[in-house]
Amino acid sequence: MSTSVHRFCAIVTLLVGVPGSSPAQATLHSERLELAHDKPFVMVMVNGKGPFRFVIDTGTGGQAFVTSELAEQLGLPFAGQANLSDPSGQGRQSVPMVLIQSLQLAGIEFTGIKAAVHPLGEGDGSYQGLLGFTLFRDYLLTLDFPKREMRLASGSLAPDDEQSVLPFRMPDGLPIVSLRIGGFEIDAQIDSGGSGLSLPEQFASRLKFVSDPAAFGTGQSLSTRFLIKAAKLAADVHLGAYTFKQPFVEVNRAFPLANFGSVPMQGFALTFDQKNGLVRFEASQKTLSLSATPAPMHLLNAPAQKRTDLALVPVD
């Protein structure tokens, strides 16, 4: 299967201020997750209007993205500029920021949100915005894919002996865990806006495959177009207590980290504790399969593109 689109996660450092949210409540707040091409969407009120359809993207380190159409429709005020770039080190793009005074989700109000204005893709259907990982820093965020539910709660996680709760580090606001593959370890972004399980070519060259990786599609960052290959691994992939038996993986040469996308997430309820740097994986079985992923979807870039690791940094 070949496609001309691929995905990339966004790292966002906002220009001014520190957006706030109302204090976490003792009660559990929940919202229905709509899954489109395995990616999680929720309905959001913006400045008391809506609801609008937003994707939850743990592979975006900032707080929010909105389309220019939504920014214009709601008259969102300008809040500065930021530079958009990708980890390949090539290309840079200036994007405007706007201020969202109130964003309501699952009965919780977030205030003072700085959102980047950027095109969002059409492959997952019409949607008006994106909620990034750091928006939820004051809450336990649960994405329960089997139950189609997002939950927000107060509290904290603690490590366990079963290895279902794993530490993650958070450079640039992105959750990164360790995977074990064929005797090697590699850092992987937990990326609900991504697709399958993707490995960098340099690391993949050390692994054995059932058959040689073959052309699967092409990806494009801000200035770099690259080939994506794919194949079934001869080794298993271990994530804490869980094992993917000889999974189908994508291989690309453009980006340095692995990407654990929304397709391998489908069997899990994931709970993130950003304050303590812990994530809990819960699934009904310890051994899982991962077959060929569907064609990559459009997300956060120009038409016929998908972003693949973007960084948004302040303009001096």
C-alpha cells in the first residue's frame, strides 16, 4: 500500500504567559471519545460557543492549535508569533498565536490558552482544533480507547511491580517512554495523533525483519520529503509488561525517535500523570498484535501532507 501522506507530532512553546485552568476537582470528569481512523476526538466549547470538534494529540507539546477559520469565526485576538520547525533541522515557518479566554471540556474550564493558528488536515473528517499534551498538566488524563472515553481527575500515579505504570520523560512537552526490541532499547513518543508504530531507519537497520522493509508511503515535514518503508519485525516489541508479537512497523529516515501512535494504543486505557512523569497502561491481555496500519491520515499541515514532529518556538 502506498500513500503520499504521513504524520508528525508538534512541540509547542508558547510566546507569552502561562495558561491556567480551574482547580482539579475530586470528582471524575469524563467525555465521550469519538475515534476516527483510530485517533481520539472530543467536543469542546470555545469562549462559550460551539461545541467544536478537536483531536487530542499527546504528540503535540503545546496546549492547542486552531484553524484560521475558527479563529476568524470567534474573533480570537492575536497573541504574538512563533516559529514552526521540525527535528530534521531544516525549514522554519512563522505562525500566529491567538488567545482563547475559555475552553470547556468534560465539565472543566481551561482559561488563558495560547493557541497556534495552522491548517489542520482533512483525512480524519472536519475538525476545528487540536488539544496538546501540556494542556492537561494539572490533571490525570486518561484516554480509554476500548471504552471510547476520555477522563480527567485529580490525584497521582505510583510505580507498580507489574510494570503497568512506567516513567516517562517530557522534553519539549512530549511524553517519551522506553521500548525494548530485539535486545535493544529505544525512546518512543506516545503519540495519539500519530498512526502506527514507527522506527527511525538507523535503529531499524540493527533489527531483523520477517521480510525486507518495502515502500509504504512518503512523508513530508516543513521542507523535507522522505520515503516510508514498512515490514513485519522478526522480534517482539516490549512496552513495560506488554508485548507486541512481531508487529508490523513503519521505518523512516527523517526523525530520531520511535513513534507509538494511535493504532497500537487501541487496546489500552492510558493514564498520564505529568507532575510525576508516570503513565499507566491497562489492557485486557498482556500479549497484543499489530498488523499493517491503515493509510496515514492528514493532520496539521498543508493539503496532501502530514506533519512529522514540529516544534513551535518563540520569536525573539
